[in-house]
Amino acid sequence: MWAIMAVSIQMLSGPNVWAVMDEGTFENEALCEAALAEAVPRTLSEEMRIAWEAGELKYVCLKVRGAGPT
């Protein structure tokens, strides 16, 4: 399973990473990358689009792994 993650790093507060839950999860990397290409920058707010264009915000597809036995 794959998910889209948003990543930014602030100088004083460090990394900020969150799952883009609106897009859901994907069966493989190709489907995730296709959804990412279709959604960004079209669905970004003005503030997020400016950060994305400036390279201050990145969106990546990451493979989700299970939590394992508890």
C-alpha cells in the first residue's frame, strides 16, 4: 500500500510531515505517483501552492508498512 506524504522543514521547529488523507491509499507506486501528478498543484490552497513552487513543500509517495505483531 502507498500513500502521499507532504514534507516541509522549518529552520527552528524542524521537520513537519503529514499524510495527505484526502487522496487515500494506493495499491502500487505508479498509481500513487499518477494521483500525485494529477492533484498537485491543482488542489493546493494559495499558501500551499506558493510554498510548493518555492520548493519549501514537497509531496512524495511512500510505501506504507504494517505495524507488525503487538
